[in-house]
Amino acid sequence: MAAEVYYQAVGTLQSHSHLNNFNRHQKHQNNTVRLVARDFISGNGLSRRSTNRSGRRNCTVIRSLASQTSVVDPVLSPSRSNAGDSNKKSNEAALILIRHGESLWNEKNLFTGCVDVPLSKKGIDEAIEAGKRISSIPVDVIFTSALIRAQMTAMLAMTQHRRGKVPIVLHNESERARSWSQVFSEDTKKQSIPVIQAWQLNERMYGELQGLNKQETADRYGKEQVHEWRRSYDIPPPNGESLEMCAQRAVAYFRDQIEPQLLSGKNVMISAHGNSLRSIIMYLDKLTSQEVISLELSTGIPMLYIFKEGRFIRRGSPIGPSEAGVYAYTRRLALYKQKLDDMFQ
């Protein structure tokens, strides 16, 4: 137990320092712009809920992170003539959630949990398609789980982004890791996106089910028992985590490490897993424990939220880069896409 508490404490401390190390060499960004009007496109069919029961959100700001912002991106920077207008919208940011593509164990119908299994060929294709869907949405910081399938999904998705920035995985395991991974070109830093890996975003640990065939497990224990392990909120599989237990670590990490980035105006992408993302969506949409167990997330389908004035607004899944209406989710995103169009004509 003591070892587990120590591991969690170290993981939290490392994730705090990851972004600070990357941003130490970077300047403050005013990343808001005067925006053009576009029509509104509805979300993905799931009901949009109020931010909380009282209609307000209390956000804990970790100042050591929120005060550090990335370098100025010419695509996002306002012109002199409209800078005053832009400052009024400085708290708007995009949040992209992506469940990893199909893994090799998904393909074999095995319980995976926290076993570190890579993507299948189909999963690779799904990750690339996800990247096309978000190719004109700004990304300043990427968070992934500590598992390779989520990391592969994020990296492959970013190969499709029109801005062309390079995701760089931050390593803070030791002084040598920090020293050996330094970037010494300021121009290169401006064209990079920090990638932070966090075990708190891992899939829930399936205990003694990990590596078992799902159908054979249902035949052995009964469909009802396996369904209870997989879909109940607070009943874990043998020696594993329940969704409730997964939510405790995932939501705590989101609030402490990711939400401050959004508060500072950064656009965030999270590449993670079905249960860790369901947990975060439960928090964002204020779902009950009964509502979240029926929430299904498709592999490789990004989901977009807009964070504005302390509220998370669900916008569903971007349809694709050729669909102009996708970027009418906000005026800011519409202008970002227009500037990309102008740059890469």
C-alpha cells in the first residue's frame, strides 16, 4: 500500500513539472483573435447539460501551470486592429477527447485494461482518420495515458494536422532524462507541442480478467456477472478497478493538471481510453453514475468541447476537414481554419 501511495505521489509531482520544464523557455501567448461569424452545427446527439447543478463551476487554478503559456502562434495571434476585441474572448479554449484506436487485443477480443498493447492495423487507420477530423482545430498541449495505444493514437493523429507542429514527448524521470531531451532552438520550440504522459489517464485495471478472452470469460462466469464487472459503476472485477475507482484518479488529474491549461487559454487534446474518458465526460457533462454506465465511446472518434467562461460546452465530433460547418462551433475556430486555408493555399 505504501509503495502504491509513493508511486501515485511521484506520478503527480512529475506531471506537475513536465509542462513547467517545457515552458520555461517560452513566452506568454495572447492566443485569442477577433472572430468571424458562422452557422452553428449541433453535437453528436448526446444531450448537453448545464455546467453544474447551480449553473456555475468552481475551478482550482494551479498557478505554477496556468501562469506558463506557450509561444505565440501566428495563426492564433490577433492583429493590432482587433487586439482589444480579442482580449474579451481570452478564456475560450478547445478540448479534444480521443479514445485510442483498436488495439491488437481488442482485435482478439481480449480484456486489456492496463496491459500495454499497441494498435492494430485498423487502429492505426482510425487514429489517422481522427487526425483528419481535427486537422483544423488548434492544439497547444497533448495529454496521453502511459499506455502505448493512446500515445500512438495521439502521434498518428497529429501527423494529419495542417499546422504542422511536431509533438514532443516530455521526459522528467531523472536529471539525465531532462538534460538529454533539451531543445536548444527557439524556432524549433515554437513549432513543437508538448506531450505529457500520465498513468492517471490509463484504462481501468481489469484485474484477473486481463488477457482473458471476453466470450470465454462470459461462458465461464455467466454473461450477467461479466456484464456487471464491465458496466456497473462501483463493482470491480476480481482484484481490479471499478469505474468509480478509475474516475477518482482520472477526474482528479483532469482538474489539477488539465483544467488549468484550459483556464490559461490553451487548446488541449487528450488521447486516452474508454473508461478514463467516460470518467472525464461524467465530470464535464455532470452525468449521474447511472447515466455514465450507458455512455459508449467509439474508438478513434474525436469529441470536441469548448471551454468558455468556466463552462464546458459539448460540440460533438468534428465531421471532417472538408466540412465547413464543423468550424462554426465557435467563431474563433472558424477564423483559425480560415487562416490555415490562407496559409496553405
